[in-house]
Amino acid sequence: MAIETILIINKSGGLIYHRNFSESFASKLNSNDFLIIASTIHSVFAIASQVTPKALQLTQNKVDYTIPYIPMVGMESSANQNNRGNPEMKLGSYKGPDYFRESFVSWNKSGLRQLSTDQFTMYIYQTMTGLKFVALSSNVLSSHHTTANGTVDKTKSANLASQVADNFLRKIYCVYSDYVMKDPFYSMEMPIKSETFDKKVKEMVNNLL
Amino acid sequence: MSRPVSTISGQSGLSSSGSGAPLGGQGRSLKATGDDIWKNKTEKINAELFTLTYGAIVSQLCEDYDRDFAKINDQLFQMGYNIGVRLIEDFLARTALPRCEDMVRTSEVISKCAFKVFLNISPKVTNWSANKEAFSLVINDNPLSDFVELPMDAMKGLWYSNVLCGVLKGALEMVQLDCDVAFVSDILRGDQLTEIKIKLNRVLKDEIPIGED
Amino acid sequence: MSQQIIQPSTADPSVRDRSTGYEYTVGPKPSLPDEHMRSPLTSRLYAASLAAGKQQVSLAAMTFLFQEMIAYLHKNCTSVTEFEGRLSAYGESIGTKLLELLNLRSSVAPGSSSRTSTFLSSSSQTSTAAGSTTAGSATARSRSGTVTSSRSGVSASTHTGTAPSTGPASAASHSNGSATADSHSHHTHAHIHQTESLTSQITRMRRRDLKILDILQFVHGTLWSYLFDHVSDDLVKSSERNNEYMIIDNHPPLTQFISGANNRVSCDYFVCGIIRGFLTDAGFRCKVTAHTMPQGTFDNRTVYLIQFDNQVLERENIRFGQASS
């Protein structure tokens, strides 16, 4: 999955972090445009929860919001690690080969989670405190699958991509809780200015390619 | 807009390898979750350094505020509050526990998971109020107050570990639970137990992030 | 010149009747109303074991506390130097305590009984402990196999300790009741029979470090392992100046989450303070500063530069002959 851009939006809808990772249409927008995009996403997210069809709302209890754990999303492959001669990755205040190793339940039940267009796909991960992590990927989920099963394939690959994105964004959340929350020079709800956070996010995005 | 509408199984070799049930779900108790995260997934550091650092902070505060213990208690609470609003993000990123339905569940998460993951202690939950919205946490072996003895004047006015109350208040407020958190008794002051009372005032319904229900 | 005999102050009624002041015939008097009810010996503090407990908290909790400490200081300070100075002062108070603690813990004879840190029991046993030390020593000699009483803790270590160290220990336990009680009373005063006190495992205190290199080795090895679970990454003597030494840490754990290299180095002054408090109280006055020196994959690599006062070097010269080269 090739991630183009990562955005972090605080609970009031303000953009606190934005980084482009490759030359693409996204980098033609300036920072002001991104501020506008962030607040638009924030509002559309809220509207989406109201738009859920009544029929689906009634079956809400039966929907499983569990996201399975997909190992080593965004982590350096062990081959690379051994080559560098540093077998133990330092994960800040987390220990072990990965930030977490279980499946988890998504907090985002009725809001917007994924937006697929013919140019890009956007994934949103919202935390219980209202913080939103948005990833824009250049992978396009194709709408045409000519197989015997027809549309089933599309759902499967879309599901997998969505799970990978959720796993990935939760790890970005872990990195955020380390390098931004534990920084005494960061004021809450303000734009993030930490280069270590930047570096870690860039590493993870590169590992995802 | 695609959402998984069925349980994902047999998707590909990648999913659910070595994962087990989600944390806090039916498959795993909160206690097992907390223990597992403490043992395998957190970096640790010498607790005595923690105790000594906190001691340096409190004694410096005593000097700065000229032993006005009411102000020192407030300052400790405020510092704890600032820590709490950040600590909740760390806790949620680490455990990804779903929202608690009621205070009973909240008390379990706090005592079995949160304290275990951060401080490696397991306080007990006691003294439930009639409407199940207030409870007390009884803490044994508080790492902040190891080897600490209060001088006579502080014994009457200072809540040494008041930072814990601030942390709890800040963290709960970020998950939209407005609570009153305060010390009831403290071993350092000569009481039998160290007890913190947590009382829910109201759920901040309008601040619950959209999309959660 | 008056030939008056100088009477001790207790002979003078005006002095004697004053209620403040120490009267050697009576001993210390409680100055606050209920202090006499709470004798310091029954405080739970003195019964807790000092043995290295291997208690840990999560790095997250420590860094959150550290972060708040820095934020509080940052609010109240006007300049970077003031900030660094005050942060260093926090560390100094910790360093002085660590000097005593680590010296005590390093004095435990290797191979003595396990260092379990058991916490203590009731105050009633404390008061009897002091009284029964003499009785205890008699019974201990006959019950030399057990390790429950603090008295027999000494004899237990004589089994496992080396030969020279048994000399003073057994001599002490054989000597007369009151003398034993006295010499051991400092250590085992309030230690209860059941707990294994750290000092019962110590037969000889570790010698004070008198040379610069020795104390620095102690900092590089013992202090760093105590603080961060690993020895520091390097101990270097500066080639340019005689009084400069450097301790290097590739990945300081407390400041790893702080953004901005300058900010991060300022926050390293906490550890500088610990080192400075430690060395100063050990008799080696110095100034400690932190500098960042990234190398290879270690972006956070920090060098703690220790500059000893001239008097320390002079003393070293005089005492140990030629200057360390």
C-alpha cells in the first residue's frame, strides 16, 4: 500500500499534522488547502454517521467491528534488521517486535472509515478521544473484478486494505502517544512540530511500500 | 464506502495469525490483558528512580510554595491533570479497549489494566455508592511513596500522591467522564489505608466523538 | 581575671529550667505535641528492607512524570541557563541520596544469602527487637543454620563469605551482649527478626573511592546500571584538559521523546544533576554539562562532560603521586 499523505485532525477539527510522502497531486495543494480539507473531512465524517440507512442501524448489534491483527504492518522486515546488525528495534516505550499483537475493536462504528475514488483511497481511524488519523493512499480499489464470484472479491480486497490501514493507523497512534504526548514542549491540540515524530512516521510509511 | 459486514475469516494467510481475541473481549479478561501488556509490551525503568524523581518534585514544590500545603496539593493535582490528558492517549493506543458501558466497568479497567500497565500495582475497588456511580480505590505499595515519611506539618495538610488524583481526573475527562477524584486517606498521614474516591458527576455526552454509536 | 569555676550549663538554674535545648541527662525531647507518641523507631520506614528490589514501573509513566516536571520548570524559568540550573538541582538532590544507597548495596558480600526485599511486620516486634538483640545473639549461635533472625544473618554470611571476613563478624557476634547491641544497633536497630535486612549481609563496608578514575568507574558501571539497566556506553578522558572526563550515553531513555535537539540537551541536565550530586557528595567537586553528539544511528547520543575543580586534581596529585596522564 503506497501511502501518499498522512493527516492528523484534533477533536475540534483542526489540522495538527500533515505530511506528504511522494510527488503526486496532493503536493500541489498548499498548507491552507490542507487546513480546509481537514475541516471538511471532520464535518463529512460527522454527517456520514447520520446518513447510515435505518435498516443498517437496526442491525448494528450484529455487526462485528473487530479488526484482526495483521503482523508487522509498517515495521521493518526482519531481513533488513539483521542486515543492519541491530536485531532489536527500539519502539520507544513499547517493547517487542511490534506495537501490539492482538486484534482490536474499532471505535469508529458509524462514522466515515474509507473513501474510495478512482484516483486514491482515503482511510480514517478515529480514537476514543476524538483524534482522527487519515491516510491517503494511491492504491485504487478497482471496481471491476471479473471472477466467478463477481463482487465478492472486491469486498475481500477492500476489507483487507481497510484492515491494513487500520492496523497501520493504530501504530501511528502509538508513535503519536510516544513522541508527541511525552514531549513537554508540545501544547495540546496545537500543530505537531517534532522531527522525531516525523522521522518515525516516514520510516513506517516507507516500510509499508 | 466499504465496511466489514461479516466476520473476517479465511481472508488470506495474514489475518488473525497469533492474534487471539480482542483485548478485554470475551476471550481475555482485563487482568490477563493488563498482565500481558505489562510483562511483554512495555519498556520498564527502575521504580526507585521514579520514586526519587517524584520526591524531588514534591520537595521542590514545598520550597517554591513556602509550605502552603493547600496550594501544593492544588499544584500536584494540576500537574497530574496535565499528565492525565496525555496518558489516556498512551493507554488507548496500547490497549485499544472499547468504551466502558458503566462505572463498574470503568473501575475494573482502571484497577486491573491501567494501574498495572503503568505502575505495576493492582489497587482494589471498594466502597461502591448506592447508584454505582462512585467507588474507592485502595492502593497498596504505592511506588510514589516508597521510603517516604512526611514531616509533622505536612502530615496534617499534604496529600503526597495527589498527582494520582489529577491523572485520573484528566484521563477520565478525555473519555468524556466528568469525575471528582480525591484522596480519602493516606498511609503516609498515619491512616490505615491509602484510598482515593472517584465519583462520576456526569457523562459529557456532547463531547463524545461522532461515530461511536 | 576571674577565677570562677566554669560550671556546666546544667548547674545554672536559669539555663536548666529552660524547656528548649538538649539536656544530655535526659536525651532528646519531642518538640511537637504528639511526637513522643510516635517514636521514630516504630515508623514503618525503618523496617522496610533496603535490598535491591528490582521494582519497576513502565517507562511511559516515568517519561510522563519527567515531561510534567520539565513543563512546570519551563513555565517558571526565564532563561535557558536558569532552567538547566534548576533542573540540575533536582538531579543533585537525587544524586546525593544515590551515593549512600549504592555504596551500601555494593557492600553486600557477593554470594551471601539472597537479596529478597521483604517488607515488614508490626511495630510490636520492633520494640522487642532492640531489647532482645542480646538474647538473640545467644540463640543465634546455637541456631546457626537459620536465616530468620538478623543476628543469625551475620553468622549465615560467615558460612558463605570469604575467610577474612568471618574474622570480624564472628568476633562481633561472640563479643559481649551490650557491645554487640551497640555496634549492630545502628544497622539492625529496628530490623525485625523475620525480615532479612540488607545490613545483615554486610560484613565490611565498601571502601570510599578516593581516586577520580575509581569513582568514575563507579558512575559508569554501578550508577548507570542502577538508573538505566545498562552500563554507560563510554567513559573517556579528555585529551586536551586534565580535569575533563566524559560519560557517553548513546540513547538517553528519559529524553528520547523530546523534540528539538537543543531542548533535549537542556532536559539532559537532570541526569547531569544526578552525576554532579553524586560526585560532589563523594568529595569530588565538579561541574557537569550535557552536549549532544550524534553518531551513526544514534541521533540522541549525549555526552556528559564532567569538569572537576582544581582542588580535586591537586589533591589527587598530592595523594597519588604523579598526575594521571
